[in-house]
Amino acid sequence: MKTVPIEASWRIVCVVVFAAFAGGGARGQEAQKILELAGVKGGLVVHIGCGDGRLTAQLRGNDSFLVHGLDRAAANVKAARDHIKSAGLYGPVSVDILRGSLLPYVDNSVNLVVCEGRPDVAMDEVMRVLAPGGAACIKDNGKWSVRPKRRPDTIDEWTHYLHDASN
């Protein structure tokens, strides 16, 4: 009987666990690609038309992200919720039904909007909910494009509680 060194066994276990957690395969790579393209390091991510929830779950790149999937079809919402629960991610990742033409967020509150195909809502509505410095990633004809929301010149950036290190 051939034995495998403990170090090699540990590496195999780590790879298998990582692949299972990340979802592995092309979808996991696609989520990583979206996050890299957008340049978003955390915050609220909204996935419009979330379908089965696989990409939605993978968009939670790390603990800095809170992900909310939206879909018009109740069957898709159920499938997405089932997948997210099975992955142990329900809470930081959730899904709801999208009704109407407005997104259920206040102005400038979302860091990243992801949509495969034309958004189910107007692009003006997507831009309304995006925070300055946020981005919309839209997949059209198999290719992702990024539409950033620029920070207006009239808005200052606060790095500390009372503006900057000098308070």
C-alpha cells in the first residue's frame, strides 16, 4: 500500500474544500472577473435577474460583500434561495422578487449592480442606486462591460469619521 505524505493530503483537502466553497469552474471565475472589472472591494452587490443563484452566491467575494439577488420569476427566486442555503451563505447573500420598474434601494447605496443581458429596469434607475465610485457590470452578447458612476466634483471623500485625520 502506497502512503501519501500528510502535507500532500492537506493540500488536496484544501483544494477540494476551496473548489466546493467557491463553486469552482467557469461560474466562479466569472464572478471573480466581474469583481475585478468593477474594481469594487466590498459593499452592497445587486444581481438583477439572478436566475438559479449560483453567480449571485459567488459574487460574495469575501466578508466585505453583502449580495442581494433580484428576479421577476418566483421559481428562480426559490431555486436561488435553495442554492444559497445549501452553500451556507444565506444571510450575507439573499434573494427577492423584483416587482415594478424601481429598484428597492435608496439613492447612492449600491456599490455594484450585475446584470446578464439588458437590465430588467431602466439604466437611469440602475445609476440612481449606484454609489459614487460604484459600477454596473452588464453582460451583452457574451461580453461584460463596466459602466462606472463617477464621483461628482461637488462631493468630498471622507477617509475618517470627522472627514480626515485632523478631524
